[in-house]
Amino acid sequence: MQSFKKYFSDKNYLISFFGGLIFLTVSLVLQFFISGYVTRSGSGSVTDIILSNTRVYDVGGIFVWGSIILTVFCIFVVLNRLNYIPFMMKSIALFTLIRSVFVSLTHISPFPTHAIINSVFFNREAFAGIFTGNDLFFSGHTGLPFLLALMVWNLDKRLRYIFLGFSLLFAVVVLLGHLHYSIDVLAAFFITYTIFDICEFLFKKDWKLFQEKKL
């Protein structure tokens, strides 16, 4: 309660909070339209040294519900650490924006054999950019939890390993399900590390706030 009072009575925090919220919303809307564009413009698939030599596994449940568990866990974390919110929202927004640009440049179709995300609710068009579609390069499921791990790397060892665990889990899952090409997964770690560096540079005040000790 003390934390809520401290931050939500701070004008600078509120400006940063709502700025991050707007930025995140815009990036998600853009991702939705980019995903639709890439799905319509998809070309042929290509061979892959890993996918071409492994059978496809039904990983749809882990892929979808793992994402939901990660989201709920993140909400729990930020409710206990309100100082995380502005930097986290802006970083995720920039991650989504940069990934949308990469996706818009690559129109390769998914690997011919791949797991089917068979869920009445999550197959709806609004979720096309998250669970279905041709938005392949680079893997958001692998990169996003890695980005979160980088944020808390020197601040909370337990969170670092939890987020790293999610990232590695999703990396394995999308490969076993042939939902991403190998390059999508491997490149995600390198691109995400660069995005984190950019976020530290662009959002200096929010990063400083992020590193504040809990009340």
C-alpha cells in the first residue's frame, strides 16, 4: 500500500507510466497489422538443419498456456515492484516494435510440418500475432522472457533464473513443434540483448527507477 501511495502520487511516475502504456498499446496494435500482412504475403518454406531432421511434437498446450503463466507471473511481480512497470512496459513495447519491423521484412512461410495451435479462443484473429501466423523472425516467445531476465539479472537471482527458464523452455518448445525455424530461436537471444542495451540508453530515468530497492 505504501508503495502504491509513493508512486501513484508522483507526477513524474504517472507521466512515465502512462507514456509506457501508450507506447506498449501502439506496438501491440502494430504487431497485429504486421502479422496479418505477413500472413497474406507468405512465400514458400525452407529447409532447416534441425527441423528437417526431427519429427514434429504436439506442444500447443505448453506453447499457449506457458505464455499465459508467464504473463500472470509478470503481473504478480510488477504488482509487488511498481518501480518495474515503466521501464518494463517501454522495453517490451520497443521489443515488439523492433520485432514487427523484422517480421515485416521476412515473409517465409512456416515449416511444412508443424504443431497446430488448436484452441477455439486463441485461434481468433486478435491473437494471430501471438499464437498463430507467419511472424517467424525472430521468436518472441524466446526473446521476451530473455529480455525480462536481462532486466533483473543483477537485481534478483531467483527472477533471473525463472525468466531464463521460460526462455529456454520456449526455445525448445517452438523447435520441437516446428513453430519457428532454428535461426528464429538462435537470433532471438542476440537481438534481444541488443534491444536491452538500447532500452537502457533510451529510458535512463526509468532504468534508474527500475533498480530502486523495494520499500
